[in-house]
Amino acid sequence: MPLIPRMDRIAYGGDYNPEQWPEALWTEDVSLMREAGVNLVSLGIFAWALLEPAPGEYEFGWLDRSLDLLHDGGISVDLATPTAAPPPWFLRRHPEAAPVTREGLRLGGSARQSFCPSSPAYAAASAGITEQLARRYADHPALVLWHSHNEYGGANAYCYCETSAAAFRNWLRDHYGDLGKLNDAWGTAFWSQRYGDWDEIEPPIIAPTTVNPAQELDFFRFSSDAHLAGFRRERDILHRLCPGVPVTTNFMLANCKNIDYWKWSREVDVVSNDHYLQAERPDNHIELAMCADLSRSVAHGRPWLLMEHSTGGVNWQPRNLAKAPGEMRRNSLQHLARGADGILFFQWRASRYGAEKFHSAMLPHGGTASRTWRDVVSLGESLGALGELRDSRVAADVALLWDWESWWALELPWRPAALAFRDRQEAFYESLWRAHRTVDFAHPEADLGAYPLVVAPSSYLLSPAAADNLRRYVAGGGTLLVSYFSGIVDTHDAVHAGGHPGALGDLLGLAVEEFAPLRAAESVRLDDGRVADTWTERLELRGATAVASYADGPAAGLPAITRHGRAFYVSTRLDPAGTAALLATVAEAAGLPAAPELPEQLEMVRRRTGTTEYVIAINHGETGAVLPGHGVELLTGERVADGLEVPAGEVRVLRENPR
């Protein structure tokens, strides 16, 4: 089924804000959109104050005219509920709905997302404008997609006001039912925290010292669920009044720690994601690939929509670097290669005022005389030639376990060392990317049977169900690689019984006698020459065998890397070369076919549909490279007999023909 049922092409366009411009420009906008190949725009995302200038008073005329103009120009609309930015009248009438920080500071309303997600007043107001939009535009021929809110949890992830406190207590009652069960789960015998009444419980506000970590974890879950309730409220109104039009909201995968997107992915009709290049990173194309793979994985392998990215520099990084010639095209087609069936930008026309006026756009301040505009038109032509990729699927070799709850728990205070969830995720991902392996991400409790190799980079929090799932996976013939400080606690941040790594000790055939973190500038050597830093462990083997041992450091002479049947364990933070060597060993043990022999800078991804296979090759290097293969190069129509030249900085897409 197509990503957006009412569209027959790859979606291309971006956020369009006609309300920011004189109406005389709107006809020019539509004409330029057609020139650029734009076929989808997101409309009305921050227009609440113009649509409802006073409570219950609506002005839809300008939106009517804009929708009609776009439809007449052949451009479809992703119509937004404008609920991410309540109008000024809302907080004036409902000051109690303002968000409050952990320190007790009430935040103002001169920005977006200036509301408490648990506020009844906000719930009523947001439902009201959503219902008005749905009733008015349900049958408009331009409408192909609903866009609920914008970046849930981006600026108001947590609220600590009295309304949130009461909602948190209600959430806890629903989840535990009995106060005694909560006390047991939170370990409240520690530090005299045992509760005798639900009303004694407060959110984890600033306290004299660190707060109960189980309380923190449940507050994170509650907060993600509070935003999800807001999405469900709007989605259900849209489904009821406008059946048949899918509803999405833009995720912030890989960068947003606050939302459990595995849980959210089951609630949206279309997975959409925003991604902005980390401009100062020399390997930012690898981080982009990781985020695109995570987007596809959260979509359960189905195509997804890139809702926002940038044509050039953004306005909120420390240094907002412009993209080099060809970089915007590579970024866009890299997302397409990894499963996106739509490429959208923020935004269509660069703003002249407001907080984002220096954010790049499809139509920049310099207008159509700019290189950016020429690149936008060229990209539209390319996407028009690649339509047959729609609804194809990406083939992956390896699964990396990714769990937002483990991210939350790992980075709470008072751990043996300051470990970062994304550090090992990115390290293992980068090594697999450089080895030309395609990666899916998976929840630890998901079905892993399709993957010969599964890597668990940051599974500090691991539920008993997840541990059982990994045992079944290995017993069924799968190969598992686990990184250090995994399987340590359960879903309440309580240490698993029986010592470390409690949830995985039997599977890995070892015990961690003691964690032995290293000093900031300290490193250790392994007896096979590998180098590591940050973390070591004193291991006791209980059935496992040593693959490599520590040559020096606090665990000198003890195993560093182990194997127990098809389960491998690495107890230290290997450098990139050591990580690559380990993954090569484990991939061989898993029986993975040899990775293609390609230049490292040549990224290659396969998309498949039926019996047809497409190869997307992206050259991130400064010299040309040859992609082995034969078929038809889609962008040029050229028949390739044996090997396709991919110039430096370019992208080629090949439809392979079986010999």
C-alpha cells in the first residue's frame, strides 16, 4: 500500500506558511512549486491565532483560498492541527495551563509549546480547533494527510505543575492499582520514602540530592504517555470526522530522548520524522543513515515520510554551516535509499521575521537566482524519475537493539561512570556502516528471528521478557553480541538478582565480579593488541571462553571479550578499529555473507519490491568509485553492462536485472 494512498508519486515539498506573506505572493508560490516539482506541502502548522483569533471565533477564509489555490495547481496538502502553538488569548484565560520547570519556574507564552500537556483547558481548546478543521476540510480535494500538532514533547517534554502532579498520581494508580505494589516497585524502603497515601507522591522535582530513580523512570513514562494522549485525542477526532485520510505527526527520532517512539509508532497511520544534519560532524552522513534506519525500523520496515530537513544551514546549532554543493541532494536521496517515500523540508519560503528567519528554505531570501533554488528544482526532477521505488522495502543484515526506556535509565545520576546511551549505539552502527552492512533497529522484546546477528549496544535496562526473548533468539540459532553494562536492572531500575549481568548471566556464561571504570585519560590494551578506554570489568567465566583478555589496567589478566556458544560479550569500550574487528568476527560466526568489497566512502543500500531490486549508491568521498552491477540507471535511463561509475559526491540508482 502506498505511504499516502491519495498520492501516486514520491512526496516532495515542505512546510508552507502562506499566512506569513501577502496574499499577492500566493499565486507565485504555487507557480514556483510546480517549477520545482513540489507535490505536497504541510499547511497551517502554527496558524492557531489566525484561525481562532478569539475563543470560539473562527476565520477560515484565508485557509480556504490557500487550499483551493494549491489544489488548482495540482499540489496536495498535509493539513495540520495548529495545536503546538496556542494563541496568546489561551494563557491569558488559563494561566494555570502554563508549563512549570523542575525548579518550579512558570514559563511564558511567547514561544511554541507553551502549555502543560496534562492541562484540561488545553485539551478542550486543542480538541475544539481540531474538530473545526476536520468538519470544514474533510472533503477538500487537496487533503491527503493530516498532520497532528508538531514535534510532540520537543519544547515541553516535562511539566511539574500541580495539574501534572495530579495527573501523574492518576497514571500511577492506573498502572499499579495498589499503593503497596508501587512501594515495592520503587524500593521506597530506601531513604524512608515509603508512601501511605497517593497524595504524598509528587513529580521528581528538584530535591536536596538525587531523586528515586524508579520514580524518575515512571515520570518519564507518564510524560511520554501524556503527550501520546494529546495525539490520540486529535487523531480520534480526525478519524471520526474524516475517515480514510491518514493521520501522522512528526517524530524526532535519534535526537529526542523524551518520547518512547516504539509505543507511539503503533498509534500513527504514517511514520514521519524530522532530521537535521549535525553540520560540524565530519561523519554526519553516517548519523543521518542511522536516523533514517531508525525511522524505517520504527515504521516496522514500511516506507516512511521525511517531514522536515534543511536545504542548507539551520538557525539553532552553535555554528550553522551551509551545505556544500551537492550535499542537500545526497542528504535527501540517502533518506530515500533507507526507506523514505517522501522528502519534505522546513520550509518552502524563508521567513523574514521571527525566531527561524535565518533557517534555510527551499525558496531562500535570495529567491530563484540562488544555487539553493537551482538545487531544489534539480532534486524535484530526480525524485520524479525515481517513482518506481515507492513502496519497496529495504533489506537489512543486522539488528541493533534500541530502547528509549534503557536510554532514560542509563543516563540517570549516580552510575558507576557517566555513560551515554548513544555512544555505543553510534559506535557499533558506524562500524557496520563502514563494513557496508545495512542495519535495522529493534526493541529488545521484538521478534528477532529474521536476523542472523543481533547487537545489544546499550541494554542497561532489560526486562525479564526481553532477556527471555534473547535466550530464545540464541537457542533458535541466532548470534548475539552484548556490550558492557547490559542486563543490569529491570524496568524499575532495580538490580536483577544474582549479580551482574543478572538478566543475561546464564546466556553469556559469565559473572561480572566488579565494574572497573577507567580514569578520564586512561586506556587499556588487550592481549591481541586492541585498545580500549572508559570502562572495564572483572569477569568470572561460568561456561564462556575468553576471546581476548586485558593486558593491563585494573582487570589485567582477566577476560575482556568472551564467547558462550553463539553469545558474545565485550566488557570494555573498544576503539573504532577494535570494534570493527570484533564485529567482523561475530559476523563470520553468524554466517553472514561477506560484505561487498567497495570503497568505504561508497554507501550502498538495496530496496526490493517483488522480484525487482534497486541499488542506491551514494559517494561521500572526493574521488569517483565503481559500483559493480548491471541493469538500468534510473536517473539517466542508461543501460549498465557491468559496473556503474559513481562520481565523487554523486548518487546513482540502479534497477538490477537478473542475469
